[in-house]
Amino acid sequence: MSRKQTNKASAEELDSYVHDLLLFIAHLLKEERTLSVGETTENVAKRGNLKNLKRIASGDSLEARVKVFLWQHPSVFTIENERVFLTKMSPDLEVELETSKEQRALDYVVFRLQQYGFMQVLISTLFGHLHHASTDIKNHFINNYTCFFKFLESFKHIFVILESYVALQAVYEKSVSEQKPLPKSDEYFIDERVMNNMCIITNIDEGKHLIDYICRTKKVVAIDCEGVNLGAKNGSITLVQLAFVDCDDFVPDITPYIKIYLFDVHINRGLLPVCLKRLFQAPFVMKVFQGCSADSTSLYMKHNISLNNVFDTVIAHRYLNNGGKADLYSLYEHYVGEQANRMKKDIKKQYINNPRLWAQRPLNELLTYYAAFDVFSLIRVYFAMLPKISEDGIKIITRKSNNASSYAARRELASDESPSEGSDSHATAMTQNHYKKKPMYVDWGPDNRQNNVYYNGSYNPNGFYPHGHSVPHQSSRNGYYKKPPAFDSYWNREQNYFPESRGRKEHRQNTNDSQRRSFKSKFQ
């Protein structure tokens, strides 16, 4: 299929998706009369197939994308005070939409700016967001930057224009009153609250002392790992980040009391088995992770460390919201209410271009801040989530999180590499392997008795392969083939481990064909 045909098929698929989603939401509103934006989002999440929604309506969260989609169809849906209604049909509907076009454009632009939070946004970036607005709003600005700039200038009581940037009036006044510079959306900024409370650990004695203090005095610690190909068999952990709240009593704002420690396990490999292993396996310390699967897989495969008492914020968010976007920066903005530093995409680009990015030493300031901010935001997300979750909910989330983290161990046991003899998992693996039927061969020992030998490595200690051949030819005629038990014959036929009869038939057919060809060639 050509690229043009592929694009055409993709466009047709999107049109079909838009049509189906319109009918779905309209049917909901017809039954319920009205729904909140949150309730509409929950129903869209349950319906599934959210990738196409992301293509037609941009936003940092599923709720934002649903809201943009509703705004794209003003003739069908109306949003008032975060409630969704079906637009009333009337002969003057086109006139009403035309008169309300400027107000709807204003609402859309304000909504987009609110998504950036405490920040001034590049006007050209904001202008680009009009791509996902309704058709009449896009036509209102005629795809003209100058027209859009004049539109912002006409609402001076709402927008403040700062050269090529724009901010909401309320956000600008807050920055002036608090005497804080307003960060720019296209620039990185270093949060002093993170860097001032961060420490890098490379010494084992310091690490032991810190882990001992955490295990004795703390109930919750946020953890994240960075490395090379995390989650893969050849992956390795190079940096482990910890964050905890270092105060005795509960305080309304935990931010000044957050302590961050970066364990550089790439420089000192002993930090993981000697220091961090105790924390990872401590049953009375809650370990908060953001998507624990990759980290737990690398910890188990490379260091034989299993996590205990895990709380995964991705699972918690899905428990609270029935799905939705669950990356760390989105959760930070959703629960904490602050705008995260938008450097993650650029760090990912650097990582794609250089997979060993986190193995380079020394770490530059940007990578160090990125690693520290991950656990800084993670511990704040956890404490913001906590009041919204019941005791039963915490038990459910913890159980699911522990199951997700132990998946690494189950996958390791199921892999081709068998556990070492004497390890905890050796008996379990041997029990599982007992039921795995393998190709069986027979060899004659020096004392003229038969020994069963398994080709793939699990074999009788007294058995050995014939001299000169690592794999004997399978045939009942030369004594190297043993027929499987009758009860197991179907399984072996399915696995095609004993294709002897089929092989003999094919060999006979090939022999006959070659004889015919040689016979014909004599008379040609």
C-alpha cells in the first residue's frame, strides 16, 4: 500500500471514530440530560480506543482532550459551568453560533493557557493550539498570526503580553505579588527547592548510615531508577533516587522537609547489594514507584532483589479515575496543582540518540536535576493522593502494585535461563520443568545399559552423548529415538518434537523424485 493510500485509510478511520464518538456522547446526554465534564470523561475512558482521540484533540490529560473534542462540535454540544448539554436545535442556531464565536474563542484560549499553569507561554505555541479548535474558530482567525495577536491585545483585562509571550492576568499578578519570575514555557528552569535538598551518595558507609536511618524512622520513601535499557535482560541500573519527608509530625506543606538522595551505583556497584537491598526488601517501609515494572525487572534480573511493600502511583491513579493519562508530570499537575518542568521530552530525545546517556559520568546539571525532580514530584503526588483513597483502596492498590513488581520474578523463572542449584526458586523451577516434555535420546553406556539423555541440558547424570556427534540422529532403527508415553503423545505431536514418521515419509518422497529425475535424464 502506498503512502497516499495509507494516509487516506487513516483519515477515513479518524472520520469514522469522530462520528462514532459523537453518537456515543449524544446518546449519553439524551438519557442523562446533562453530565459533568468529569463524568463524560469517565464514560469515554470506559469506551476505550483513546489513541485516536489524542490525534484529534490535544491536551495534557484525558479530561482536557474530551473537553477540546466537545468544543470542536458547538452545534452538537454546549459546555456551561463544567456541565455538558446537547445544543438545542432552533432555526436560528447558525446565527447564535456566529454571535457566540468570539466568546467561545476566548474560552478556548484561556483554557489552553490554564493548562500551562504558572508560566508565560510563547504566543506562536498558543497559536498552534488553534489547530484542534472548532472549524469556525479557526476560520475566525483565518490562520493569521497577526489577527490572533490583535485578538489577545483586545482583552487586556484577561491577557498580559510580554514581548513574544503571553500570560493570564491572574498569573502575572501572582508572580508580581510573590516577587517570583514567571518562567517561560520553552525554557528549562531549575527549582531551588529540589537542588538545595539533594545529595549524591557514592560511599558505602554513608549509604549504610542513611538506609539504616530510613528503615528505623520512615514509613514512606519514593524511589526511582535510571539506567541503560531498564527492564531488558541486558539492562543495567546506574542511578537510584530516593526521597522522603524528614519531619516528625504531619505538616500542611511537606515541600521544605523533602530530602533527596541520589545513589550513584554506576560509580560504586556495592551500593545496591550492601545498602539499597535492605530498603527494597524492608516490609515496614512503603516504597512509592511510578510504574514499577521496568525497575523491578532490572533489580531482580541483575541483582536478585525482589521488591516488598510497593505503592505504584500509576495503579493508584487508575483506581481513582478509571484510567486516564498517568505519566508522572501529568499526575504532578493533576494532584499537586503545579506546572512541571517540560524537559522530559528533550531528555527522552537525548536518550534515544544516546542509549548510554545515564552511564556517562559526571552527570551534568540538567540530568541531575531531572533525576532529583522525579522523586521530588513523586513523593508529593503520593501525599496528595493519600486523602482521596480509603483504607480498603490502599490495600487493593498495594496488592496490585506488589503483583506488578513480582512479575519480573515470574518472567525470570519462565525464561530459558534456569535458576542456580540451591537458590530459593530452584525447587519451583525443577517442579515446573518436570512437566515440560523434552526430546529424549538413548545412548549405550560402557556397561552395555541404556541411559536416557535430554538434548537441551536437563539430563541423567549417568548419560552421555555418542562420541563425535553432539546431537544423535533421531531414528528407532539406530537406538537413539525413544517413543514418548502414550498419554503424552498428543502434546508432543503438537510441539512437533518427534516428527520421525513425517520425516521418513518426506525422505522417501524426495528419494523417489530424485530417482525419477535421474531416470529421465538418461533418455534425454
